[in-house]
Amino acid sequence: MSFKSLSEIVEKAKSAKKEFWQIIIKDDIKEQGTSFEVSFAKMKDMYLAMKNADKNYDPALRSASGLSGGDGAKLEEFKKQKNRLLGDFMTEVMEKAVKMGESNACMKRIVAAPTAGSCGIIPAVLLTYEKQCNVSEEKIVQALFVAAGIGEVIAQNACISGAQGGCQAEIGSSSAMAAGALTSLDGGTNDDILNSVALALKSMLGLTCDPVAGLVEVPCIKRNVSGAVNAVVASQMTKAGVKSAIPADEVIDSMGRIGKLIPACLRETGEDGLAATPTGLTIMQKMRQ
């Protein structure tokens, strides 16, 4: 992508009198040497793959480790309870985030968004919005271009790999991407999109990557829930008029610096953090046997 910052995208959109997603798809068309129709169709295929993964969730499946599976169905049942503190939207976001993460652990087809470990966040937010707010798939695809543009800038100026920058780079990046996409869907301006990114990513700074037994299951799947909920909260705070004191691009730069400061034992090596707890070590020993 030709843009080095999110603010550059917004400035381009303002001068061209375009929406955020239109600037991103135009850049993709130029970079790929393709047409609007082809670029849009490819992104729509991504969204349809997310929808199919959600639709084909199997509550009976368990991962090879036995650590994952079935929790998505529990949240689906929880959604029927009347004494919930959470509303329907947030409860369904939680459900879909877990289902997608469990599907990944059970080797089913998912969309890395931007990674397999964070695959549940963006679809959880966007699938729920389409269903509950009755918008078209075309609108959702436009929002995915917003998410893609945000992800590209993060990858360029920081990173999206847990091994390189900790879980903040995976769950944090995806949460920021989902927050921006949701804000664009919910009528926010281009500046609102950046504010949502800043609010979401700030809340994920310093998050370590410490998978138990080296598997993308514990705590990864449930962190997808946290990332998805965080994205919705950041978008809603923006809608309420709450402003981030630190601009989105500076938050991204901070994440890049923090990622370099996180010790290797907390960057997907499984040497410390939750992976080094007595229970985590016991699970690892069982896996080895």
C-alpha cells in the first residue's frame, strides 16, 4: 500500500471528497493492476468465507488437544437468558468470536484477519452488525476495506505478528481494524474512524503472546472475545463524542516500540506468562506425551 499513515489516508479522502474505503480500494486497484469489480469481488469472497465459517460452526467438534470446542454453543444458549447484563448485540459478538476461534483450533476454514490467532474479532463484529442492523453485504464489504487499510498501516509501521510484537500485534491490531470498520458502518466520519482505532488499540498495548503448549487456543480464543468487545466499546465511545488524547498513528508507533521491548519469553515462545503457570506446564507435558 502506498500510504504510510492513517492520517495520510484521511487527508487523501478529504481532498478527493471520498470515503475512507474508496481510497483503499482505489489504492488496491492500482497496486494489483486490476479493476474495481475484481477488487470488490475478492473482498466480498473474504466476507462470504467468514459467514460460512460462522454458519458451519460445529459445537460437537473438539481440537486435537482437547482444550477447545463447545464454548461457542454455551454462549449461544446464554444469549437466550433474560437476566443477562449484556445486550443482544454484545452477547452475539462474544458468541461469534468464540465460534470462529474454536473453528480455527479445530482446523476448519477461517479467514486470517489479520492473523489466524485473531480470526474471530472482525467477523464477530461485522456479522453481528449485518444481522442486527439489517445492512447489505455490500456495506459490510466496504467496511472490510476500511479494516484492510487500517491493518496495512499497522503492519507497515508496527507489526501484526505475535512472535514479533506480542499479542497486542494480533488481537490489538484486529480490534483496531474492527473498531474502525464498525465506526464507518455506523455513520462515523473518516476522523471518527481514526479515533476509534486509537481508542481500541490503546487498550491493547503491552498484551503479551503466551500460548499454553504453544497452541493457538489458550488464551487466544477468549482473547478474541475481549478484542471484539473492545472494538465495539471504542466505536461507541467515539459515537458518544469521546476523543482519544493520542492520535491513532502515534498509538500505532507506540505499539511498534512496545513490541520491541517485550521480552522474547512473552512473544509466542511459550516460555513465560500463562504458558509457564503450573497448569500450563501440566497441559504442555500431557501434549508431549
